[in-house]
Amino acid sequence: MNALPIHVFASEWLKLRSVRSTFRTLGVVVLFVLLCGLWSWFAASSWDEMTSEEQAIATMAPAVQPLVLALPICAAVIGGLAMTSEYATGMIRTSLAVVPRRGLLFAAKAAVAATVTLVTALVGLSVALALGRLIVGDRPISTFEPSVGEQVPHLLTLSAAAAVIALVTCGTGAVLRSTAGTLTVVIVLVAVLPQVANLVPAPWGERLLSVLPLMLPFQIVAAPGASQDLGVLSPAAASAVLAAYAIVALAIGAFSFVRRDS
């Protein structure tokens, strides 16, 4: 049976949204959007209690910061579920029987995971930003002041980076075929290695941190209102490294998915 590509993509979308863990992950995103609102309220309250001298030197994280910290993990979960959930249940054999074109099936899984992650991240970040601006109002907090037009490129970059992490997880999942193992590898990449890099003596620590997925979006488009630049890469170099993560992971994952037995 040769299924049409559009049908394969639709099938993968149905599978992903039929897994309860997907909605739990989306629920976590909603929770962190609410935490962004709570952080904005705290920032506004703290600002009102400061003296003018304190306000002049105060630095506060932007409204979207809580969600920015959670997105890589949520992206990893979505990517992992898209690729490994069928291995856990044994349904991968049925999928391969219906769609014997393994390359197409792999592409559909990766594309659906990346699209869901991209849309979720963009919507969540946009809502968090809107909440922050609404709550802070006209207080001149530098990280809350930039206009929507100034914020959009940064939000798009953060969302794209989350989608790349989902793709990396898909590629890793195709190789490991284990949800727990896949999430462990990716969480080490996005959450543990940055902490290790902070312990490495300069300048190697900063260089290592600069090429990790967590830091790349901030080097592609700096956060509006940020007090300092992060990382040592140029926007073009950071974009190339981010793309390389997706390309390498997908290439290895596709090779494993196509060549290995189910």
C-alpha cells in the first residue's frame, strides 16, 4: 500500500494528539505562561518599591523568561513522543506495514513534531509577552519596554530553536528507540551541559556554552532590552550551528530508521 504523503502527515498528527502525554506537555506550557504573568506582576511590584536610584541600575528578566526555560524540555518531550511512543507499544510494525516507505514515515514524524513545537512555542511566547506588557503597563523596565515589532524576531528565533530541539529528539529517538533514553540524552544536551560549561575555565567555558542549543537563539537575535551580549558567535555562525544540530540528528536518525529492522 502506497499512502499519499498528505495522508501520512495527517496520520502522524492524529497519533501525536491521541497520546495523553502530548496534552500534559501542552498543559505544562500553559502553566509556564501563567508563571510568566506572575513574574511580570512581581517585577512590576518590585519596581514600584524601588527608589529612583535603584530603578536606574535594576536589571530584570523579561516577561517570557519562565517559559523560555521550560520550552527546551517541552520540545524534547514532544519530539520524543512523536518518534518513540510507537516503539514502546509495538505499533511501529503496523505503521511500517501501512507506510512501507520508511523515509516518508520518518519525515512525517519529524515534521509533525517540529510544527507542533513551533506553533506551541510561538503562541505561548506571544501570550506571555502580551501578559507582561499588560501587567507592567507604562513602567520603564528595560526588558519590558521594547515594542512588539522589536520582540517578534526574538520570539521567532526562540520558537525555531525549540523546533530544532524537537527535531534533534526525533533523530535521537530513531537511533535509541527508547523514550527514557532519548529524553535523557537530549536533556543532558540542553540542561546539564550548560551547567558544566559554566564550570570550565575561561575562555573555553564561554566557547562551549556558545555552541550549545540553549544559547544559540540569543546569539542569532539578541533579546530586546538585554544589558549584555551572550556568547561569542556571530548571528550567521549561530544560525549555522543551530541548523547543523537539526541536519546531523535527522540524517543519523533517518539512516537508522530506514536501514534497521523495526
